[in-house]
Amino acid sequence: MHRLFAVLIAASAFAGDLAPLADKLQTGSLEERESALAEIASDGTVEAARLIMTQASDPALADAAADALVAMPGTAAIEWLFGTGLAFPDPAVRACSVVALGRSALRLHRPLPDALLACEADASPAVRAALARVLGDSGDTLQVPALVRLSADAAWEVRLAVVRALGGIPAKEATAVLFASAHETDLTVRREAVALLGAHPASEPAARIALESTDPRDRALAACVLARLGKPPGGGDTLVAETDLVTLSAFAAWHARAGDVDSLLVAIEKRTDAEGRLAIAWRLVPKGDAQAKRAAEVALKEKDARVRDGLRAGILRGGFAAVLPAELAPHAAPTTPLPKLVGSRAGSAPVHAACDWLARHQEADGRWSCSRHNPWSGGIPFPDFIEEDRYVDAGVTGLAVLVFLGEGCRLDGEYGDVARRGLDYLLGCQAPNGKIDSAPSWAPSPVGAPSASDPNPHPGNASNYNHTIGTLALAEAYAMSGEASLRGPAQRAIAHLFEVPQGGDLPWGAYLRGEDAAPSSFAIQALVVGKEAGLEVDSTFLDIARDYVAALVENATGRPRFQHVMPYCLGGYDGTATLLASRAFLGIPLDDEVASRQFAFLEPHRPNWNGHFAIPKAKPRSPADRWRNDDDILNFWYFRYASIAWRARGGESWERWQKELEAVLLPMQRVDGDDEGSWDPEGAWSRVGGRVYATAFAALALETPNAYDFAGAK
């Protein structure tokens, strides 16, 4: 029974036409409940208003409930909202009352009533956010002061509602709040503010002023806004003089969007810092033969390989491969065919944009840094993970390399040298025994000095991920390129997986607990891809892996047999997706009863962007808590592994998942400034891996249709 039925009214108390409609609100589908609301609204009684209000706490029906209340004939419903609704104990009822009363006043072209405006002091963020929506819907510039006050609210959802409300009010005070919100700590509010500024009718004057600010954040934001408004960037002096790299990247994007390739090339020639030239080079795409030849000339004189790669990539992207001199020509094409699990790969525009962001933010030594692109660095809310982002660069570098390989990148193609430098970094992290882990030159280990056999000791939490992800990256790179120089390192990395079994489990299966299949999933993929590429992989070990995966599934329910009590893992659906994907890679059929239960368990957990998950201050330790799933948090890991699982199953269920995933991810991909092409580090695990992790996993999920061929897929 819906919780508000118990508070507002007993459905059995209704007689006549309302009784079956009350039943439909409790048991019907979404469409049936929407239809029932419209029918109930025609009644016009207080009882009907209370019945409609039972749907106020359902996000999918709250707006429909408010509209139904407004549509009711007579004044009984409005009087009930004023007398009871605004003071009701449940905040969902109060919020719905605010929306309904506000829409009623606007519909009748009347001022918003004082009782409604007094809700600015309501204790519930949901009610204050509802008031902000109503103030914004009014479009009245006289309501801007109230919105300005609400913009300082402690609750992010209120500030987000304020930003959305101000986006439609053409007042300079509105743009002032939007500019301030574009710098705030909450990523969702910040992203929304930037998007709205790019379309706000009064934002250009404020952006012009911000261009002269001493704060580089203001200058970067101004460049983003003016670029979105389609305003010309002017001369290229800023590209040469700007010292802040994030701001420089925003200005380079502005010039690139305007087609000002010449200014970008001049700036590359004049700047003395390699990082600045890199920020510009990956934005540059020639528009004609003359510009392409000029870019090639600049590339030939460039000493930094990363900048040279960016210029070459732009020339190839513009379709001017013919102008590339021999010194910039691609490497020899691979001679080894792709393994059967790696299909014909072709990148999409969103993945291509993600590759651009990754290429622009590769470090000089070839790695990608978690902490450098992580707003949560040092503030992860679990003791086990504090500062772990300092120690997983090898793992996220492996993820980034996999993105380039999944995009269709050959080591002789557009992003070839970017991927190759990432691989070189991983090779530099490999110990003589084959283990891949953090390089002590940049991440000193807190657990002791290196030894001759293992020069890269590392905390256990990250060590297994570094090695298993790095192993998969080496195996896929060798499988796709056939380069002899990669065979030995890939073979040694796979061989290291066979060493030191832990408690009878596979040696890679220890993260927080020995039963965790998360790092194992990458190792299983590496074994399968490596075997198809001709590396030495004992078939009996794949049999052990199949037994291992089967042992982790609770056959009666399809859920993982072992489930962490960490808040990010509550519900077990991410672990279920990981196990299903591992089954698919190991060739275990996905049409048996156990797999059917696993897919049934996943079915309700659809793609979403709920980045604001209430993380308890302490880990819940009750065994009963481990299956609690009050809230599906945004989970990039789940996106990737559920995509593999549904892809391996095939059919309409896969097509539905793919469409829903794209509908969630594509609108949230950043299109502004230095973050363009990336995804914000929100949701589960992003506070450890940062923007690199979020972007890599989102791109890998989107690459699923073209990354692997599963024989059993329909």
C-alpha cells in the first residue's frame, strides 16, 4: 500500500465511483494511475482532493497530481490545500500543495498568495524547492529577490530548483546568481547553471565583464557562455597569455567552435609551456588544405610528443591525411586479426568526445591522474578509501587505454600514440614477476620498501584493480595490434594471475573480501581475450574460473552469495551484473534458470542519474542491510557491466537497455570548457576514481554494442 494512503485516507472508505479509482491508484500501472487521477479530478470534493494527494510522494506522478488538483471544479480543493495541505505533516503533501496553489494562481493571472510565499521558511527542502519552481514558472522579475535568498539554501535540491527557475527570468540579477552557481561545489547545480547561462537572454553582458575578471574560473565560464551563445572570440592574444590551464582550454574550445584555427596555431607556436600547447592542440581541426598543411608544419617543429599527436589527430579528423609528411605518418598496420570476442569496432560521437577529453588530460609520463581530476580527493567518506585516488592511477590508465581500444583506435591511428603512451606507462609499472601496480616514482607506497621481486608494493584495496585492469589493457592491445613487443608483458601479466591463490579462490579475487568478483571480472576478460590472441592460457584455469563464478551466485534468487555491507553496494544489483558479464565472457549460457533469476533481479534497476546518494557516516553492519535498496545511486560500474550482460543476452531487452542508457548518459556529457567530453564524477566509486574513472566507464558502457561479439546474443 502506498504510504500516503495510510496517512491521508483509507481507500475502503470510498463509495460509488471513487472506490474503484482508489483501488487503481494502489495497484494500477503508471498509465492507469494517471488516467485515474484525471477521472478523480472531475469529482470536485475534498475526498477526491485527498485521494489525489496520495500520489504526491511518487516522483512519477507528483506533477500529474498537482495538475489534477488545479483542474478540479469549484473551490473545495483549493480551500483544502490552503487549510490542510500547506500544513500537512508529510512534506510531499506540502510540496504538492505549493505547486498546485501556484499553478492555480498563475492560471487565473493572480498574484502568488502570501501563504504560499511563506513556505520559503518551510523545514523541508522539498517544499522550498517546490516554491522555487513556482516562482520561476511565474516569470515575474519581482520574484527574483526571493529566489536570490533561496539560492543560498543549504540543500542542493533547493539551489538546483532556483537555478532552473532563474533560467527563464530575463533579469541581470538572475544571471548574477547563475554565474555564482556555476562555481558552487555541487556538480549537478554547477552543470545546470552553465547550461542555462549558454541560453539566457541576459548572460552576454555579464559574460563580457567576467572575461576581465582576475579569477580564472570567471574567465573560463565566460568563454564557455559566449561560445554557447555563438559569439566570436576576438583575437588570439588570450591563447598566448593565459596562465590557467582550465581557462586556456575553455578559450581554445571557443576559438575551435568559431573555426579560428589560425589563432590556435599561432598560440601553439608562441607558448613555451608544453601543457598549454597540449590544451590547444587537441581542440584544433583544420578546415581546409592550407590550414592542414600549416598544422603539419607546426607539428613537425613540436618537441612534445603529446602536442604533436594532438595536431596529427586533428589533421586526420579533418580528413586531410594526404598532407601528412612521412615523419607524421601512421605506424605500420597490424598483421594479426582481431580475436573473435573483439568485433568490428567503430566509435560514436559521444565516445569520440570522451577520447578527446582523455587525450587532452594525459600526463607527460603517459598515465591519467585520479587525484588531479577529482574534486573529492582527500574527502572520501570511508576510512578504507581515504586518499586511495593517489594509488589507482595504474588502474584508471588501463581503463583509459581500453576506451581508446574500444573506440576503434589502432596503435597506428588517430589516438594511437595516446594509447601507446598509456601502454608504455603500464609497462613501466610492471614488476619482473608480471605484476602491474603503482609506480613508486610518483606514488610512494605506505606499506614498505620495494623488493627485488616486487618493486611496486601497494595497499591491497587498489593493487588488484591496478593489475587486473592493466592486464586486460595489455591483452586487448596485443590482440588488436599483434605487436611483438606487447606479447611478453601481456603474457607475464596473465601468468601473475595464476600465482598465490587466496583461500582457494582465484588469486585475483581479493578486494574488500575474498569473495568479491569485481577485480576478477577484468582478469576473466583478460584470460579470454589473451587466449583468443594466442597467449598461453591454461584451459583448466578457465574451468576453475567458471566454477568460481558459479559459486558466487545464490541459485535460488540469482543474487550474489556474498554481498558487501558498504552503502555503495546495497542491493547487490551491481554485483549481479558483474557476475552475469563474467558468465558471458566464460561462455556460460545465459538462458538457464539461474541466469533468468539474475536478469529478473536486474530488471527493475534501470539507468539513472541519481548522483545524490545519502551516504551514512558509518558503514551499516547489519546483515539484513546488505539487500536494502532504498535508492538506485548513479553507478558507472553498473552501467558498464549491465550493458555487457544485456548485450550478451540480446533481443528486445538489450535494445531497451541501450536506449535507456543513452537517454541518461548523453545529455549528461559535458559540453563546456575544459570538461567538454567528460562526465562528472558523481555517484558510486567516482569519489575514488574522479573524472577519469567516470568518463572511462561511461564511454566503455557506450562502446558495448561494438566492443565484443557474443555468440549467444540474439
